[in-house]
Amino acid sequence: MKYLVLAIALIMAAVSSAEPAVDMIMRPAYQVVHEGDSVNVGLVLVNNTSAAQPISALDAIIFYDPNFLGFYDLSSAGAPYDWFLDGFFSPSTNGINDNIDDGDMLYTAYAQLGIPAYVTKSGLLVTTFRFFALQPACKTVIAMPPTYGTWGKTRVFDGTIPNTEVTGKLGQAVIKIVRSGVLTSVAEAKRLADGSPAFELEGPIVTRTFDNFFYVEDFDRAAGIRVNCDPSRLPAEGAAPLIVGTISTSADGERVINAVNVGQGCPVP
């Protein structure tokens, strides 16, 4: 009897582990912009199983800080699926959508009748949230909390079995807002000529630190560079500090930044 119970438990565990789960992420997960720039963050569904997952609807609770970001619209550009209805429906329970400029809102999308949307491992772009960067911020987060109060949920519904949730992990986007005139990538700094006037660079992430220098790298890993600095000013690995300095080429041909000041920055994902 105990072997039968064990076999049933193993079968149930196998079925449970095979159940589909659709992650809700935000692309890009990290973005560096100047104040006044547009901030575009895509809501993307990613299936964590090998087969395509049909979905019929979704709700996404969105939190952002209105002190640093101003929401202005949604964009379907690049989204491959034409939703039957989507947007911020109002009136809404607890009034979350009564004022979508206050830092919280509920986005809802319904699939075409009889034509579900399909989510694969490569991801399905649902829509793009568009904001304005209002003022500098070391980092500000656009988050998808799992619940709102006692009623609301961030969730994805199966496209075959009615009222069945297939929600997986929830993501967020971190936005760094810098002043106008500040360089935001290593690639920009490397385009400067040796002997150029001192510049400010903010956005790239510290990957390694040593006694009197460290390395920073763009988040997309497009470029990295060594930064020489005073040992007392070494930032923490994983931070995105403000670097003030000049650029030069070392004897072995490596481009380097010679920092005159380095802030500590803030950690990024």
C-alpha cells in the first residue's frame, strides 16, 4: 500500500512540476536616461516551459514613483498580438485607475474570443508603458506587486481552462535618471579623444574593484573600461556611480578613465 501511495505522490509531483507558469517581466530591466527623456518599458510574458502557453487575459498592477516618472500613454508598437480589449479600465475596485498619474494603476488585457494569445520562451510583448523622466534619481523602480489591497492581483489566465491562473514570477524595471550633459555609457566615453576636457559618466555598473582602480561595464555588456582612482574613493561592486574624469590610452593600447572624483552610486539589479 505504501508503494502505491508513493507512486501516486511521485506522479502528482511530476504533473505539478510540469504545470505551465507564465512569468511577467519588464524590458528593459535597467535603463539610464536624462531628465526630460522618454522612458519606455515593455510588459513581456515569458513561458518557462518548452511548449507555447495559450492565455485568455491578464491583470498587471503597476507601481511607480510619480516624483520621478510621469506616465503618459501605452504603445502597441512591436506587439505581435492584437488584444480584444486592453488598457486601464475605470471605474475600478478601490479606485486604482481613478487617477493613473498618482503612482499606481491596473492594466488589463483580454484576448480575442476563441483566439488566445500564445506565450513562448522567447517572450510575448503585451504592451509598452511610456513615461517621462521628471528629475534625477539614483534609481527609481517600476514594479509589479502580486496584490493590491485585499482584492487586486497581478495574474495571467490560461487560454484553455476557464478561470485558471498560470502566473509565474513577477519582474520590475529600475530606471536611473541623470542630469542633462552626463554621459550614460562606456561606449560614449570611449568615443572621446585623448586629452578631451573632463566629463561626467553615470550609468555603467562596477564589475570588479582593485587597490586603486576598478572596472565598469554597460548593462548590456556592449562596452567596459578601467577607471583609475584614489583608493579611498573605490565604489562598491554592483553600484552605478557618478565618475568625473578624463580619458587616455595606456602604453599597451587600453583606453582608461582617470577619475578625479567618484561617487558611491546606488546598487542596481
